[in-house]
Amino acid sequence: MLPVIHKTVTGGSTTHPLLGEVIVRVHPATRKVTYRWTAGMPHVTIPRGLTPGYVDTLIDRIAPRLAQMKPETVFYDGKVIDMPFMILRYAASSAVEPSRLVGRRDVPSADGRPSATISFSHKADTADASFQAALSRYSSKVAQQLAGKSLLDFAASVADSMNIHPRSWAIGSGTRTLGTCSSLGRVTLSRYLLFFPIDLVEYVIKHELAHLIHHDHSPQFHHEVNRMCGGREAELQQRLRAYRWPILR
């Protein structure tokens, strides 16, 4: 049983010799300890009522596993993200100030996809978690500027093929929820879908279109999604969950 005494952890961060800074979040509704990497930093979620000493011991115990889970450096000089709707390239430059990121639209690819180069200072510490997180956010904004309209045009073509027509479309910035459908028939797609393979993008679109028929996640809803996906809903859902993002979430 987990110890509970008067002096307890209320959240914040701590420093660990193996992991560096660890974000500790107290969740009053959980009875489990969970941990993951978010935006390049380790996050540990704990139940309410744990003592500081116990939390330190806990982090020591999970540190080797958490260190193994650490994502590799996502952005580096020379990296290319080649996706269905656009291409992003990354370059270290002596002309860019250390605190700045610079996006420049390039000549479209041979197949007509828009492309851009994102430059950062050659002095930047690419292993730094805050740098990686900032570059990831900036990349998603550049991607939306480059190809947000293409994503919505593709979504509209999928809807036309299904003969289902939302009242409106929009681009959002969700990372945990890649698509939503409002009760008014407005479908919002995350700009992060621009970093996904085309069949997974199409699956998310069809999932949201099915909500225009069934406004829940009932068996009837999943039957409709499966029909739209040619019997591949379970496969596509599994692939979506396992997909390794080319940028940080």
C-alpha cells in the first residue's frame, strides 16, 4: 500500500541524475503511477498523498525504464520530413540568432508539393528538450501555412466520395485529438495530420465523417467507420496508435 502522511508532493519538478529535470504531476483521480516523455521531457503522474521521499525513490526505480523510453533527437541539421502534403528541411545556420527560428518557402518538389527550410542557429544545442519542443511547435505552424489548405481540400474530396458533407471544415492544433466533429456539423482536423501517411489521414477524416451519422462511439458508429474504410478500421486504428511521429507531440 502506498504511504500517506501529512507532508506530501503537490506537483512541480525535480532533478534526477540520469533523467535531468522530471515534471511531476499529481492527479487526484488516479491510483496508479504513469510516466512518459512529452515535448522532450520526462513526465511522471502520481496519485495524491505521496511523500517527497517516496516520490524520489519511485523515480529512481523507474528511471532506467524511462531513460530507455526517451525519444531520439527529432530535429538536427540536414533532417528532411518528406510527407504526402509537403516537405520540410532543417538546417543549422550561422546567420540565425541563437534564440530564433526562421522558415523559408522553397521551390515546390517535382510532384508539386510545397516545401520549406527551417533554419536554426549553428550554436543551438539540438539535444536540449526545450529547443526540440520549440522547433516542433514551429514546424507544425509552418506545415499549416504550407499545406493546411491541401489537407482541407483532401478532406473535402474524401467527404464527396462518401456523399457526406459537413457544414464546415477547420484546422486545429490538437496533438492528442487529431479530429473532432461538433454537434453543428463542423469537422476540425489537426494540423499535425500533415505529418502522417495518407491512409491514416484518410482514416481520421472518415472517423469524423461517421460522426455526422452516429454522434457517439456505439457499435453502429464503428460499423459505419469500418464500412467506409473497406473493413480496415481495426488495422488502421492500431497503426494510428503505433505511428511514430516525425516531430514531438
